[in-house]
Amino acid sequence: MTQPLPPLRVILIRHGQTDHNKAGIIQGQTDIPLNDEGRKQARECGSKIRSVLSGSARSVPPGSSSNGADRPTPGGDSGWNASSPFSGPISAVYTSDLKRCVETTEILLEASGLDTKPVRTPLLRERFMGELENRPAAEGRQRCREENRHWDSFGESNTHMVQRLSKQWDTIVSRGLAEQQGTVLVVTHGGCITRFTNYLVNEVGEPFALGEHVTEATLRSPQNTSFTVFDVDRNTFQGTLQVFADVGHLDGVEKRVFNADESVPGRW
């Protein structure tokens, strides 16, 4: 008797740290490269993938780091549901075409030993933030208050951002299901991950369920190179958010929770 295929697994990865991230400067679609810390994070991200694929990753209790220290990992299980971290092999890789994502993708693929050719697309870019880009987040917040303006009035609207992310998501999922892909990696931006995750969980016609270790309160500001894991059932097309913003692979590597690109008032 043929065994049913496991769900299609889509793993969203935020790019590594940039100098703008570290300084609290809004990036949007400004094309900023990784800094040295971001490259280190990307290598650790790739090493995590290699260890899971080789079967050497061990299960870690939710909220714990992989060395046993009590370091929280927001909404996450450092083992990514360790009994089945990937639904089959990594079949496809997608990335935003901005430098910080492309470089993250190249480094993590090399560190993981994968030879999959990534698909670059502008649909996975961070929200364009117009006049606020290359400005400190504090200045952006002050300007919104002083001018009594919503962040949506600067650059790309929230609605348009969700529409283009949805278009790319539909392509990824439909192709993954049609080709019986196992796991798909998607390297994108913090604002995209937060906004689109909230959209899938709260706003689509058939909202995604929350996994055992995820709560809505945790769906904010994924850290650099964090993993967010979705499963899509191949028969019902129902989705589940299994893990949000796990950074268990970054033991001993700098982590930052604050994301300037998500700090403007009225974000949601």
C-alpha cells in the first residue's frame, strides 16, 4: 500500500544582519549588503540545515537553545518538530533579489552542502518605504507623529505588499504540490515574514492553524536568519504554522530582536 506523502514544508528564513539592521536604520528596498556578523549568521543557518539533513540535529525543548542554556527562541522549537524537520529533501530555494537575501542564500547553501539553484524574485522584497528609507527608525516614528501620517502613506501600501507576497506564495505552493516537492526554502525579509504570517493566520479565507508551540503573541519581528516553518497538507491544502522565528542555531552569535523596518507606528 502506498504511503501518503507528508505535507509540503515551506521554511521562511530572514536574511542575515546588515549595518543598517545594527544601527536601527530603515532599509525597505534599499540594497544593503550583509555585514560580517550577518555572514556568520548565514553560515550558522546553513550548518543547521546540514546537521538536520544528516540526521545529527537533536530535539531541543521549545524555548531552549541547542546548548541547553535558557535562551528564549520566540515561538520556536529549536528542533523544528525534530521528529520530521523536513518533509523530504529540499526541492527548491527562492530568495528576494536584494543583496542581503541573495548573499544569505549563497552562504547558507554553501554551508549546508546543497547544490540547489535559487530562484531570485523581486516579489519577495521588503516593503518599499519611500522617504523613510535610509533614515533612523526613531526619526520615522517622529515624522509619523508630527505629520499625523500612517506608515502606509510612505512608499508601498500594506495591501500591495500582501498582494505581491501572496502571488509568490501561490507560485511556491502550487509548484511544490504539483511536483511533489518535499521542503522549500524561502529567504526574505523580516517585515515580509511578520506581515505575511499574520495574513495567513488571521486574514485568508481558511486561516492557517497554529502549531503546538506557537501563539499569536509571538508573531512579531523575526530575528536575522531565523526559521519560520509552514506545513501545507497535500490533500486538504490546509496549512499549519509549526514554528515562528526560531534562532536555536545562533548560540554564541549575535541576535537582535529590534527591526527598524517594522518599527513605524501603525504597522498593522
